Amino acid sequence: MTETLSSRTASTTRVVNQAVPRRDSHEKLRGRTRYAGDVDIAGQLHARLVRSPVPSARIVSRDASAALQVPGVVAVLFGEDVPNNEIPTNTAGIKGRPLPPSWVLAVERVRYHGEPVALIVAESPRALAAAEALVEVEYDVLPVVSDPERALEPGSPEVHEGGNLLSQWRIDRGDVDRAFAEAPIVVEGSYEAQVVDHAYLELETGIGWLDDEGVINIKASTQEIEHYRRIAHIVGLPDSKVRVQAPYLGGGFGGKEDMTVEPYIALAVQRTGRPVKMVWSRQESLTARAKRHPVRMRYRTAAAADGTLLAHDIEIVSDAGAYPLLSGFVLLYITLNAAGPYRCDNVRVHSRAAYTNNTPGSAFRGFGGMQPVLAYEAQIDRVADAAGRDRVEVRKANAFVVGDRIPAGQRIETAVWLPQCIDAVLEAIGPRPEPSSPEHRVGLGLACNVQPYGRVAWMNDSASAWVGCERDGGVVVRCGVPDVGGGQVSSLAQIAAEVLHVPMDSVTVHFGDSARTPLAGRTTATRQLYMSGNAVLSAAEELRGQLLEGVAQGTGQPVSELTLTEGGVLTPGGVVPLAEVVAMCLASGVAINAMRTYFAPTGEPVTELVDSERIVPDFTFGAHAAYVEVDTRTGQVRPLRYVAAHDVGRAINPLSVRGQIQGAVVQGIGYALTERIVYDEGVNLTGAFYQYAIPTAADCPEIEVAILESGEGVGPFHARGIGEPPIGPCAATLASAVEDAVGARPATLPMLAETVLACVDEGGRA
Amino acid sequence: MTGGMGTAETTITLNGAEVTGRAPADTTLVRWLREQAHAYEVKEGCNEGTCGTCTVLVDGRAATGCTTLAVQVDGAAVETSASLADGEELSPLQAKFWETGAAQCGFCTQGMLMSAVELLRSGVEVTPAVVREHLHGNLCRCTGYQAIVDAVVDAAAEGATR
């Protein structure tokens, strides 16, 4: 069930804001959608990586001679065979500290378990498997550092020369020390969150081939077709000689934001001139692909006697793993969001990301907006308790309002419907269920969050889209958006159909092609509906103007007398069908297509001391509530019922919004209760899917969604981004529910049985 | 072919049509279906029997194609998600998935549908709890399962078997 609370009494749109089945789902249900791994080309080769079995070592020697003797093996590449083996780290916005590169194939040193060392190309997957064990690499094992705080201590083994501090950010707003000295309430807490994996069902996959123009084509499961430039650099070709296409993805969640298979496919195609396919196994994906950053967070919070927040003093350490990737940016998002959706004039944050010999951390849905929710929601509960006030009322009283500054300096410019979200979930959660036995306790949890959408301002983000008419009146959209499974393409069709007054079915969308669709940036940062949606809206509006102009020229009627209507243009003399409208345009020299680029607000890069008027485009707010049942004998936590509310500005497709929220909640439940990657001194022990417990249907409660529409987002039709935000509050919601059930609150994720049993003991309600 | 494994000829009735292929005897059913029968609708997600993505029906019973060898099902009838629709027209179960938004990325969907078909054909009374228990071997990372459960319950209420 989904409820919608809207600032508008009636929808004035026909297609947008309607819960329409997604256009891609029909073919997906028939099993006909071709994902990157479903493409085979006659004569193709197969490629596979040889990865380091140890987390830290000097490479003494490498020898491929035995592997090359295996029948069917075509080539074995080492780092020296890569034209540009060094992958520079994007340092935009992280000034003053050159970040070390990562390597396509490690040459001198490996820094994490699973780091690629060699690339085998062969006629068959069987030949690859036979050759893998015969690529001889001798390692001289080096000391390992796997704890981020230890890594920052003097004398720790250096993962990269120059120390293990990757980046740090600070916020220093107001007079924190004075606020603490004068505050009647001071609460403290330490919180810790673990490493988790994206665990999309479609593995890292792609196929590449050389075309007649000498362009290396790569069709891959990627959130970022614009890696083509980076890939071209690696293989030493001009940017225009690499093309990346992203067909529909089987999930991404940030895990396909960095390159995965693409550079290796390009190298193998370049070396052999033949088509090459690469599919990573689940086991290597779990072992070696980048993960969500684990964090340790120490909070001190000061408040007035009535629970008004006065100050935060926050220390955060994040484990970046062995290479920088996007860790600096994720840490920035952790820092920006550390105080949550609440007004606070005195805030000090010091966050640090440390290199270790663990799997690199990088993007994962929530992107640093996720981790601090566990902490700031526990802190505000402690403040409310200390003030003797209701936790809900304290949240509402402290919630941002328009005009407030976040601690990092930016003003809140659009509606904050946090109180409305809280009311919606508390109304929908319903009566407290009865425990299933005398040994069980039921608890109600509540948590709120804020999550930015769109990229940071100094990325100077843009997205382009082309919208045109065919001569039969059909509408075509070309937009380089990768569709990761969230309905990105379908929403663009909805927007074009809305503006041009045509049915969804008459809109065809060409997407995800770095050579043949206008570039629209990556499908990350909850930015595609916002960015590409605005670009399509703008291009479709331009096309609408062209169509009216063509009819004005063709009929002699002024444009002011003409409107687009179902099936064509309405004139005083009747409806001109769209195909005729197109003919009139062409006869009059009026174009029937438009390309528009949407530019996000820009700003200067922040310094290490973050204080800026413009950091992100806007924010999405939400609240979640859940009932859980705790077995006081085993420590098992079972969610019984879950309600999530977010203000999405305006839902372009309520069905997709609901799906995003429900899916994020279950990913968040996994984060809260069961999922973790386990290391033993840098060795990743979670190398099989059965060891990594993502929630099953049987583990999950009924999830109800309340879609709130303030009408104030900065996306098309005032939409806000909703892809990432709903994963934020889940862990805090369940921690709060466990506390309500047993009297003490888990502060470490996942909330394993032993953690919960300790809470049962501490709470004394068993 | 490398190593000492011999090849085997396998014949499967795939969605009603007989298919014969020759492959190394240790070829899993999911790879056989994709490589020998071009049944690309069958997806592989883990190759260890955990995620259920490659679920197909073998003589009417759900099986994971990555933990079944093709030679083990020689002579059997195998049904995949491609068997459900009637041409362009979605099956009643698929139509419910379509309406509820139960297919997002669509990758787990192929196995999810087949496990659901097994349940619909079983004659068991279908409640949300029964659906959740029956589908617990099919992992989904996009939908949160709610739309899938709703779709299967709705389909069962209308007497759907495919």
C-alpha cells in the first residue's frame, strides 16, 4: 500500500505523476532484455584476471611461460604490457595532497587481497581456468595494516609512501567549546559501522570488439559510460577511439561507478584484434571489488534543557582500503551530513580516511550520507531522554527550516517536510503487535535523515538530451543515461510524453551510448532524474515550440492560437495530426529536434575546512518507523512491520518511487542486521555468496511507503532525487526499535546476536 | 576443451521444443542452456546455488541451474521464464509483476518467476507469508520483495498458474 500526501490537491499532468508500469519491465518480464553478459560474438575470446592472494606484498617475479603453453591461451598481459598502466585519481576538490594512482595491473607491489596482477586472454573459459594457476607470481609478503585507526598511528606500515592519511575534512562553525561549557545537557556516544558489499545480482560483465573505424567498442554493465576517456588513456588511444555502451543493468548501487571489466576488455581487444568477453565471478566480486566504507564515529552533543541542540563535537575515522578511488568524496559526504537534518549553530567535525590493506572503499548507495545516521539519530534520542521530552517532539523542534544553514555553510532553500514525514510514518505504523512468546519483546523505532542529491557544485555537472520527432509523429529521445534498474529511461519517456502530449508508447528512448547519445553523466549521486530529467524537459519544451511554429507557418494561424493536444496540434480549424505537423515544419524550414544541456548550480571547490554557500544542489528528507521483535534468549531481531516516508518533491512515477524506497529499505535492513565483509589481517574471508547474508523475502517485513510531495524539488516538475535517500534511516530505525524493545541500544553494525544479547543484559528486561 | 573431461550429448525438452547439444560433461545446466540452447533469459548470479537467479523448472520442480549439471537432466522437460508469455502478451503472473513494479533491474526476475510458478501450480493456499517462505531462495536486491509478494498473491487470487 502506498499513500501520497501532496501539496497539490489535484494533478494537472497526464503522464507524469501517474503510477504507470515502467516501459522496460515488459521485455524484462518476457526474458528478452539483453544485458551486457547476454551478448556473444562469433569468434570471441574470453578474459580473466589473476589476482593477488595476499593483502600486502612486493612482487618479486612474474612468469607467464607455463600459462602460455595451455592450449587455447592467446595472451597473458602484465602491467608492462599496458600502454598507460597508471590510473590517475581524480583529485577535484581535494586540494594540496596529490593522491596516489591505482594500477590497471600491479607491477611492483600489491596492497590488497584480490588486486589484479595479470590478464589472461584465451579461446574459452576453460582454458582461462587452466591457465590461471600456471601464471607464476612470486610475492615477498610485507606487513599488513588492516585497522584504520592503527594505520594512522606513527610507525604503522605505510600502504602508500607518505603516510596512511588519505584525506581529512573539518567543519568548525560557531563556538563549540563555549556551547559545551554552558550547556545543561551533554550526551556522548561511539558508533561503528561495517564493510558491506553491493551484491547486485548481475555480476561485472562486458564484451568488446573493434569496429571498422578502429574504435574499441565496449558493451558493459556500468553506471558510467564516460569512463571511455579513462579507458582510452589506458590503452593509449584518442578519446574518440573508445566507445562504451551500457545496456540495461542488473543493478549497480554504486558498485559499477568505478571501472570494473572495461579497461581489461579494451586491453585484450587491442592486443588481439578480436572480440573479447569478460565476466567476473561472484567470488571475485565479493573478494576484490570496492565496498562501502566502514566507519568509527565518536559524538559529543550539547543541548539546552528543552532539548534544543546547541553543539556537536564529532570525530570520524573511515577505512578507505588500499587505494583512494572515491574515498575522499565519500568522506566529504559523511562530514557534510554528520549532524543530520537538524539545526545546530556550533558544530565541529573532524573526519579522516585512512589507507589500509583492506579492499578499497568507494561509492555505495548513500555515499557517506548513510553512515552518520546511526550516530546522529542515537544522539538526538539521548538528548530528548536527558531533557525528559518526547523524542518525536525534539526532532520536530530541531528540524531544519528553509533558510537555515547546514553546518558546512550551505543554506536550505527548499521545503523541509521532516515533521510531515514523521507524522506520516507514525500514523501508518499502526498498533504495536503482541510478542510471539514471553521471551520475546516488541519495540518501535523511528529515525530521520537528510541526503543531498546531485553532484558537488565544483564538478560543474551537466547532462544533455536530444528530443525529436519522426515523420510518422513518433517521438525519439536520445540521452546517454545508463539505466541501472531504477527506471531512469522510463522516467525520461514519461517526461517527454507529458510535454509533447503523446502516449508513453510512442516515445522511443536511445540511451547509454558514449558515441551516439548525448552525454548525460553517470547514474550516481541520485542525479539522473534531476539532471537528465531537466535536460529532456528542456529539449521537449523546445521541440514543442518548434511544432507549434511549424503549424503557425503552415496554417497562417498565430502561435498564440495553437496548443499541443492528444495526437497533434489543436488549431481553430481542428486538430492537425502530428505526422502532418512534422511535414509542415519541414516545409517551412523549422527544425523538428532540439538538444539541450542542463547545468547544475556551480561553486568553488571546498577547502579542507568546509564552509561554503554552495556544495550540493538540494536535499531529500525522510523518516522511517518500524516494529521489531527481539528474542531475548538468542538475540535475534526480526522486523515485523516497516513504514518509510520521503518528500520527493513530486513523484514522476509513484510506482518507481515506491520501488526505490522499498528496495532501499531492504538493503538497509541487511546493513543493519546481517551483512558484513569479514577480514583477517587484510585477507577477505567473505569469498562466497552464502557467507554474505543479504535479506531474503522470508526475512523481510511488509514495507509500506508514504510518498510526500512538497512540490519543491529542483528536478523536473519539482521532483527531488529518491534513489539513495531511503537507505539512510534503516539501521538507526532498527537500533531505535531494539532499544525500545530491550532497553539498550546497539551502536555497532551489523546488530549481530551477541551485540543484541549484550543490549538485553544491559537493558535488564529479559 | 582442455583437461580430461569427456563431452556428453544431452537432449532437453526446453519450453516444449527438443534441444540437443554436446558439451563437456561437467557443464552446468545454466551454462548449457545459455551456450547450447541460447536461452539467454536464464541468468547466472553466483554459480554456487545461493542466489536463485538461475532457477528453472525441471520436470515441474524448481532447480538452480548452477548446481545442476546438464547431463543430470538429460531427457527432462525444462521450463524457463521465456515459456510464460503468449507471444507479446504477458502471462497472468507476469502481468501482475508488471502492474506492481515487481521487476526493477529484471535480473533476479527470471528465476523469481519460475519459483513463483512452482508455487502457483502446487495448489497450496497462497498467502503473503507462504510466498515469502517459498521465494526465500531467490534473492532480489532492488525491490525489497514487497511488489513481488503482492504480485504473486494477486496472481494466485485470480487462479493463475503461469
